[in-house]
Amino acid sequence: MNPNNYNMMDLRVTDVVLKRISDIPEGKSIRDAAKTMEKNGSTYVLVKNSDGEIVGIVTEGDLKRAISNDISVRESVKSIMSKPIIKIDSDSMLWEAIIEFFRNKIQHLPVETNGKIVGVLSIRDIVFFNSPIPLYFLKEVSRANNIDDVKELYNRFQNYMLQILPRELEKENIDLRYIGNIISMINDEIIRVIIRLSIKKKKIDEEEFTFFVMGSEGRREQFLKTDQDNGIIFSDEKNREKFISLGREIHGSLLKIGFADCPAGYTAGNEEFVKSLKDWLSTVEHWSYNLSAEDILNFFVFGDMRYIYGNKELFLRIRERLYSLCKNENIFRKLLQTSLEFSIPSKPKKIDLKNEALLPIIAPIRVLSMRFGVYETNTVDRIEKLKEKKVLSDELATDLKVAYIFLKNLHFQTQVRNIKNEKNKHKINFIDVKNDLPKIKAKFLEDSLRTISEFHNLIGGKFIYYFVM
């Protein structure tokens, strides 16, 4: 399979990795490892124990380091192998593998199917030179040692997004879902660097807390500067002041490098979003009792929560409780009903693409996902999973995906144009349909809005009005 013939967003690891492995017994020497690599034409060998289990990996980089450190080639290969092995499932998306490469600073990723390693994906295997997003931003951000360096890189990246990416999109017709994932990956790495600098300064162990994001960052759907939507869960209630201080430190640092603040205060800089596990569980329960307008909004915002850093178990506890509450029929119907209250114009002359086109898809899809145990946060991924679970028909799921992708593309181009126009920079989500869109795109916009209205009618009839009657 030639990756140049496919959209990278749609590729899975199994589409790229060769289903073969290069391995040696753990009793062999470093020289034997080098010979095996030479014989197999590989840049790695997997190391097996006496039971045939793979316990480590040795790469060309390990051999070079062994030579530079004057380690004898007669030494056991176990002395230089990396363990435990970081692996990925063969059915994972290729962009997920890319995240693992850069997150763990590795160049080889063993691939498994049903718990058995079937091949090794190398960063060299990924034909990535056609991507309009330069991954050197990840490399440079991960090397940053201070906030000023991160700020410079973030500003350069934002400039790239505004100046270069639109031209590349016109030439290459890139799928913005893929770009959203890459941008999220870069933003995630920036946030992790800021957290590492902050916990080093405050002498906090990463296992004491978890940091999560929400909103468009949680859904991996932001393209330009996005509001901060994040929070902290910590384990020990006695350390509340310490983590409130940490949240303010992280929030302030992100503001300094250029991340926009959240007007509604959904940030780790607000002590209401820095709580112990016990307090967060109590807070989520409180939302479900009252279901006020604010409580429902909190359900919506936290429905997009995504883990970024720290003790993941704390994050999973809160997310699981949130999802379990949405299995309650009364809570589910109330959330769904609210998510269907958006006004959707039929033949608009002007339209707010965010509030009148995108959110009317995002909001009910999110509620359905929480109700039916779909843990993906990206809207298109959620639609796919809801189709698999038979919540959405194949036809409806396809129509929604087409509409959503078209609207996301149009939204991005509209944002770029409005930001560059001094008069419109404070109305970046608005488009003048008559003057700014060719007739064929205006027609596609109308068709997309009709699809959303039909979607609302269908799920409203299926999950709300049916029960009321």
C-alpha cells in the first residue's frame, strides 16, 4: 500500500507495518544482534526469553550508544536492550502511532494483534513528507527548557497556521480532521512541557494528580487559538492548597505563551476546577441531582474531557462516574433535550458556523456517546462508534459525517479570513453566505443544515418524545 494514495487520517497501523519481526534469544551477544539486523535488513531486533516471550528491543541507536560507551560486543544483548516495550495495537490509527513516537521519544514501535507482536513500525516507515504540518514543532517543543522558548515556538506555530496552512490546503485538499489531530498533538505537548516545568518548580510528583482538557481541545477539533478548558484532579484532600497553586501556575504559564483564557472560567487557574477525587465525585453527583442550566452545561463540558498528564486512574474514575450517570433515563433525556435546542437556519443569508451549524451536531452526538459508552471524544469518531452500536443508521451516520466535515472545513477557512480582516476579527465564526460563498458551496451548506435538522427530529422522536407519549 502506498501511503501517498491515501488520506493519512484514514490509515491504520496495520496498513503500514510489515507483518514480520526480527528477533534473537536473550542469551545472545551485542555482536549477534548487529549481525541479525544486517542479515534481516532491519534497524532493530526484538529480544526473546527462554519461554519465547518478547522482553525487550535493541535498535541501531542502542548499538551506537554501546560503541560510544566502549561496551564490549561480547556482552549480553540484555545489557543494552530497552524494556519494558512500548507497544501499539495493529488496529490503531496511524496518527496515534505518531503520537506514541513523539511522546516517548522512540523510533520503533512494536505492533501487536490479539496480544501477540506481529511487526515493528518504524518512524521511517511512515511516509509523512506530504503533511502540511511540520512535526519539527513537536521536536522543538519537547526540548524547551523554559516558558520563553515555548512561547516563541507557539507564536511561530500560530503564524504558520494563519499564513502557510491555508495556501497548502488549497493545493493539497487536506482533510482537516487529520490536521485537528496533529494540532492537538502539538498543543498537548506544549501543555505537558508547561506542566513538567511547573511541577519541577513546585516539587510535585506526577502520580499525585491528573491534568485533563475539555472543549474543542478535548475533542481534538481546534485549528486556531482556542480557549483554555482544563482542570486538575488530585488524590490527597489534604493537599488542596498545593494543587490550587499548581493550577494557577500552569494557567498563568499557558496565558503567557499565548493560550487564550476561558471567559467562563473552565480552567485549572480557577480553584473550582481543581478538586480532589472525592470532591470531584461529589460535584458530579450534585450536577445530576439538580440538573440546572449550569449543571447541564457542566455535563456538556466534561463530556469532552480528555487525559493529558499525570495519574490516569484519577481521570478514569471521574469519567466513568460521569458516563454512568448518563445511563439514567431521566438525566439522559434532559441532557439530550437541551442539546437539541439550538436554532438551525434553513436558508441563511448570514450564519454563525460555530453556534448554528457545528454545535447542533457536536452537542447531541456527545450526549448519545455518554449514554451509550462511546469513549472517543472526536465528533467524527463518535459518529462512527454510534453507527457500530446501531444507535445511528449507516445512512444517517454517513450524512452527518459528510455535513460535519464540510462545515469544519468551511469554519476554518472562515476563521482565517475573518482574523485577517480587521473589521471581522471579533466575529471569526460568521460568514456572509451570499457574498462569501460560491453558489455550489452555499447549496452544500443548506443541504448540511437540512441533514442536521433531520438528525434532530429523528433522535428527538426516538429518545425523547417516544418516552413522553
